[in-house]
Amino acid sequence: MYSITYDTSKNRIIVKVTEITEDNVKQYYQDYVKVLDEVKPGFTGLTDLCGNSMFSMYVAGELSPLGQMSVEKGLSKWAYYTGSAISKMQMKRMFGDVVESFEKLEDAEAFLDS
């Protein structure tokens, strides 16, 4: 499962992922696009991947367009945190230079708040 929220005071999308599968990836995509409609240019994003295993190739392919959509809506920075080196590599492959990885929530938030 997952949760997607928008913090208006920080102009930040906050995503917590425990599992995105072929069964719920389309719903995630739709939910993300809805939240993306609320952001203001210059928004930031934060993803918690600590409870997530790797995405399947299918899920990764379905999620990949969201990075470019976010940039087009005015994304300034996106950070994710995970203890998994594999997750870091996968996110870098999916979203390229749009994202920065951190091992701790505090470090990710400090990066976004700077």
C-alpha cells in the first residue's frame, strides 16, 4: 500500500510506500496526478521507501512518467529515503537526476528545506 499527501504549508508532496504492485499501480498513478494538480510551482517531494521492496519492471515502467510530469508542474527538489542500496539504484534509474537519496528522514527533510 501507499499514502500520498500534500502539505500546503511546505508546498510538498509526501509519499509513503510499503508496496506498489501491478494490482494498485494504476490507482497510485491516478492518486498522484490528483495531488499534482494541487501543487504550486517550486514544490518539493519526499518519499519514504523504508518499508518497500523493489518495484517490478512493470510497476517501474508505469511510474516512470511521473518524474517528467512533476518537473513540468514545477518540481524544484525531490528526496527519498531508504536503507536499501537496490532501491536507491532503482529510483536513480527511474527518475535520473530529479531525485536525491538519503538514509535518514531528517537528512532528506533538511535537503528539501534548504
